[in-house]
Amino acid sequence: MLAPIRGQLAEDSGCFPTHRCSTPTESRRTPRSRGPWEDLARISAPRTSRCHPGCFSPELQDQPDVNFHRLPAAAQQAMASPRGHAERAWALREDLDPLDRSGAASAPPILAEVEVPQRPDTPAFVRLPPELKEALKVLGRPHAPWPAELCREVRRKAAERPGAEEASLLQKLQQCVLQATETTFKRGCYQVEDSDRPGYRTVSMKDVLAPSTQVHWSKTRCLEVRDVGKAVVPPLLIADLSCLDVVARLRSWGLSRKIVVVTELLEFDQTGCARFGVASQRPHCMALRSDFRRFQRQAELQQKRQKSTMQRTLCDWKMPQVFVAKDVTCIRGPQGDGYPFLLRPFQCDVLGMALWTDRPRLRNERDEKGELITVYSDADDAKAYELRLEMCALAALEEGTDVDSSEQPVLVLPVIGLGGNSFHPQDSVVLALKSFRRRFTQYFHSVYVCCGDRGPNYALSDFIESAVNRSVYMMAHNDTLAAKALPWHWDQREIQLSIAAARLEKIGHHMRQGPTYVVSIEEDRRTSERKQLVEKHHSANFGSLRAYYQRKQIEAAQEIIKAQRRQGDWPADLTHVKLGGLRDNLELSPEFANMDLRKRRASELLNKSLSKVQDELDDPRPPRSDLSTLQDMMVSVRTSAKTRGFCGWLSKADNVARHMGCGQLLLEAKRRSRQTSLSLEAVVASNDVFMAD
């Protein structure tokens, strides 16, 4: 007697009783109703916890023991207008059969054109406050101007709700951003707030996008990569930013040179085509902020003409290929600003590549220091990873390696193989980046490794920075190593993008002053007294790489130093290294070219330039020999690396650099130290004293 009453209450309340399914196939069928569909659709659902015995409210539908179900979600959504809760006129027509699919293309849409079709709400999304759900509705209108401030506020609220609610909210937010980007490209324009006047300014796509999709595939090619020997190559700039954020900073500074951004494709469908989504690429913002999708489709068409697929070509283990998309346009701003549409979009080249697998076989081993590290189980996997980094560099160097420094490109790399569903070993990735820096960084203007794809990753960036750029930081404590540094721009603005900006700026402050010069002091065999010294000034080839014969010269000079140390009557250091200096005054003037140190010390020009030490220069005691003066100098400056040099330059009040011998330089420094209570190092490092040799 109870069953008919429950069934009648279910019909009156708009619920459908379900019968037990005897087979799995039958369980997937849609439950049948007992009355007309139009009559049940007009009945409003009760707001109580139970509308009748055995039925649950929508708040409890996620429990597994529910015996009655409400109307399907599509049917419920069809009854409500997206702008309100009034019934639609077409839904009240009696001659309209909802089960008739004829003319479906011309049927009225269930959703309005300003709404995004959302996936079924998860329990975590249901628990979100109503104001966040309303904010997502506003963000889900792709035809309206994009509210960047609201997007940023929603991200801030999501950070306050960690766990499943944050993940669900960010997933919905990324769907809204992606839908707004795709709708903008289909519509052909977007609106941006005008800073000059109130209102919006319309930006047309035909004015900012590239007129054609230029995509070309690159195979492994032979390119001359010279061995740098013991030279110190430029550093890798490790940044906690996204790849497109780095490009936006460089373009905002007026950098017009070529910029190549490497994009790793992560997911492919059954036909071998690359999927286009937020989780299908690294960096993930490439799908949200740029028009890379149309270039990706062009690359797929090119592979279809070759009777191949992108997955087969990119993921080949031994002979992979990469493709380069020219002039990809970024139309949206960074994630921290709420993905605003840009009034002045920027362009860059995008290089697409993929790894052969996401989960390679791993093993543990001990490194040189005895620490436990994780590497590839197969050595060929490590070679395959290095091969892909090499192909990215060779594809970016289209013009070759022998180009002017003003035409060198910028390479922006994500952390390939780490993060998301990729589980490559961190230690092997760092070893591959060290090898990459050793071989290719001198051919680029700058090379960035971005670890902030979905936000700052301090643990990963610190791990890579401490291992990759170790030799660069040793230059601050080793002058001989700094003399072997290859030329680099040391731009302060670009250094600030690195997580180690303070350490790099300390080194860059000295390197920006000028090239590194090495001064050798050798014995003059033409005289019989063996007391006269000859200065030989030679540059370390500023602007080019060190060749093999130059390294041999350095080794020969070291052998001379060792031989002279054994005699005991020669200075301990015969090779003096100097960082920076006045480039225009590095060579001796003609009037001093054929003079030894004793004659220079007595010259009229030197007496005029050293007015502050006139009393010391007029000392009646006989001058000492050049060799003894040099020995005393080396004894005096052993505690200070900055005063090592053969001679110096004293900048006077008229900003004219005057030549000054090593003995007078130390004498002047000691004199100031006694009067001002400053150390010898502080005096020599002051702005008016420049070490020339």
C-alpha cells in the first residue's frame, strides 16, 4: 500500500523512481517518467531536505543510496533564462516535442550566447559561497569586456580556501579564461579600457595578428659549436616567472631582437594530434594568452601531408623533430593581473617540442661527493633529453653562430620534463642544463629557464640555480677565473629577473666596467743586469672566444711563474689579473712607451699629476731598483685582491686620468689611510683610483 503512495508523491514532486537494474547495460539507461514531460518540468522543486519518504533533496544527491532522481540537468537548465528565472516562451509551446531532434541546428540554444557551458558541479564546487559562484557567472560571459579585477579577486579568494575547493574554483576560472580567448579570436576583436578617456577601445585582430601562419619543421643539423676550453661561459637566468611574463618584460624595455619561447606539448589524442588545453602544454598560459593554436593546426596539416602525425614526429626517441612558429601574438596579460587584454600585444617565436615519455625508468646512484641522486636508468634516455635541448638551441640559431652580438636571439625555456604529469629525474635535468649552458649560452643574448609556470616554485628554482651557475659565482673570489670569462652584456634589468639577482649583480658591477685584461711581467734577456722589466699588454680577445693557442699561452705563462719562484729573487706573482677599468687608458701613452719605471717616476708629467704626494716624491734618498720596488709592492698588497696591478690611474678633479706608478699608488693609498682612518682596500677601491693593469 505504501509503494503507490510513494510513486504518486514522486510524480507530484517532479522526481522519478528508479527500478533496480539487473544488468550493467540496463543501469546506463535513462529512467522513464510516469507522466507528460511538460507537466513535470513546470513543477518547482521543494527546498526541504525530503520532499517525500524515500526522496532526497538536491543537496544530498551525492549519496550513493539515492532511490529517486530529479529531472536531468539539461532539462532543468532549459526552464530557466540565463538572465533571470522566468520561463522561456519557446518552452511553453505545446506543439514542441523535446525528444524530436529534427532541425536541431536551428533549434533555440539551451544556453544564451553570453554563457559558457559548464561541467557538472563537483561536491567541492557546491560548497563554495554564492558570491564566488556569481563571480564565475560574470566571468563566463565571453562577449562582454573582460573584468580583470574580478578575476584577480577570485584567485585571491581561491588561495584562502586550500584543498579541493581551491582546485575546483581555479579549474572553473581557467575554463572561463580559455573560453574568452577563443571567443575573441572567433569574433575578431576585443575591448580594452582606455586610459586617456572613459570608456573602452576596440582592438581589431587584423591589426595585431600575423597575416599568415609561418611554421617550419627543423631536424637535427650540423652546426659548428666551438670548444671554449676552460673559459667561463655566461650564466643561465633562472626566473620564478612564466615564459610569456619574461617576454612581456623584455618587450616593455624596448628589446626588439628575436625571442624564441620553447613550448612542451604534453598530451596527444588517438589520431596523434596535439591537444590544445591548459594542461596539455608547458607553459600552460600559452593556450590562455596567445594565438598559438592556429600555428599548431598548421603544423598538424603539414604532418598529414607527409603521411605522419605530430606525436610520431615529436616523440621519436632517436630522431625527433621540432617546429618553429613565427610571430605568435600574445594578447593577454599575466596571471597575477587577472589575464587582462593588452592594448599593445607583443609577438615572439614559439618552438614546439615533446619528450618521448612522461614516466621514464629511474635509478639511484652516488655522485662525486657521495650524495644520493636520481638519474635515468638507461643512459640513452639522458642522451635523448640532451638531444632535445640541443635541437631547441639549433632551431633558434637559424642564422648560425657567427653573428653580431646585436643580432643574437633570446631563448626562453620552461623546465622541460618536470611538473604536472611529467616525472623526469631532477638531477639528470640539471646535468643536461649544465651541458647546455657550457655549449650554447655564448651564442645567445640571454637564456632564461622559467620555473614559475603556475606560480613561484622556490624549491625547484633554487635547486637548479645552485647547480647550474656555480662557476659564475666563483669569479667573485678568483681573479684568474674571472679573467677567463667570455664576454656578456651583464644588463642590470635582465639580471633582476633572476632569483639570484643580488649575487649576479655583484659580479656584473665589475664586469660592466670593461673587458678583462691580463698583464704579464717577463724578464728582458737583452740586458745583462737582469734588473729591467718589460711590460707586455695583451687583451683576452674581448668580443670573441678564446682559441686553443691562447690557452697554451696561459699554460706557458704559468710554467714561467713556477720556474721563477724556484730562484727566490723574483716576485712571487708574475701574472696580474685586473677586472674592469678604463678602456681608453689601458695602453701606455707614446711618451712613456720607452721609459722604465724609474724614469717615469721622475718625469715632469707624473710630478704634476701627483701634487698630493709631492713631498714623498721629493725624498732625497736614492731611488730603489725596479725589482725591489715590485717585490715590496707584492708584499704590501697580498691581503687585497683589488690592489693587484702593475700601475694605476688617478682621476683628478678635471676628470682627466693621469698615469701613476705602482709605488706611488700604494704610497698615496697609505697616506690617505692614515689621515682618514680608512683601510687600504677602501682607498684603492674608491671612485678616483682606477687600476689600469
